[in-house]
Amino acid sequence: MFKNRREEEEKMRQEGRLPPGQSLTDKFPVLHYGPIPSFNETAWDFRIWGEVEEPLKFNWAEFSKLPRKAMTYDLHCVTRWSKFDTQWEGVSLQSLIDAGSLKIKPAARFVIQRAEYDFSSNLPLEIALSERFMLATHFNIEPLTPEHGFPLRGVVGAIPRLQSDQDVYFWKGAKWLRGLEFTAKDQKGFWEMAGYHNKANIWKEERLG
């Protein structure tokens, strides 16, 4: 098993999919700060506000009816594990724009993910609007488990064989997501304020600020 893992790791490195300092894992490690929040379907909502023409608010039933898309991502954690070809389903911000429900003001430059317990994570607008970011509800066809962010989490992943400066570490997607704030100025998130790098580019190993 160890030999096979090392062979697969070397294969990913040769294909240019394994960033520097990373190691392959078949597991999906659980890493977060604080307790796992409970989910109350009748009380849960998801909001979008800030530098947008009209604020949006969805209850769980409404959010569940939004068009979903499937994406395959390589995940790269700042703790140095990488997991390849993971399958996700969720809502893209571009789909909300295409439907005419989300209209972003020209002043918007960043998207701040607001999650349970006042947790936050920041992304440049161009990454949040790209295919690398998703409001995810499902992993490997199944709904998210509580420890991985049920009912909704932000996911940032690298698209296999499509290396880009928009590829960032996995912490840049917030678990237990409750809203998105579009802003003109950047605001450091929870881990950035704790000393993590603000840009978090995986190819440049931007781990700590």
C-alpha cells in the first residue's frame, strides 16, 4: 500500500499536479477550529450582501432548489496533504449571475465568506467567480457530513491539469457557510489574522504571512 501511494504521488508530481511541500493522501482529514454547529432547517438561511445591487437571502428549501453543478477538484491543505480527483456538487456564483439574481457592483473586489461562530475567509473576486470556487452541498455524490461542513461550505480546489495562480490552499473555503459579503477592500479572515498568508498560493507555498 505504501509503495502504491508513493508511486501515485510521484505520478502526480510528474503531471505537475502536486505542489511543492505536499504529500498525497487517500483520506480526507478533518481540520477546523471550534465545535461542529447544529443545523436547524427552519432557522437556517444564507445571505449575500455588500457591493451588490440587491441583497439576497435564501432559506434551506430555496437554496436547495438552486441549479447545482458538479466539479472535480484537487485539494491542497496548508498542513501539507493533497487529495486528488475529489467530486463535489454545489452552486456556483456564476450561475446566480447568469440567472440575473446576483448583480455585482463595479466596486466589488473581494468576497468574504461568513460562517458559523463568526468564522470568516477571504477571496479575491476573480477566484470566487471562477470555477475553482463552489458553494458545496455534496461530496462524492452524498450530502456533506457535519464534520466537513454540512449543510453548506465554500470549496476552493485546483482543477486537475490546469495549473493557475488562482489555485489556493483549502483553508480559503469556509465550512458551515452562512453568507457572502462582497467588499471593495480586502478583510483578512480568521486564519489570516492568526498569521496565515493572505494570498495562499499553493504553487508559491504561501503558507504563512
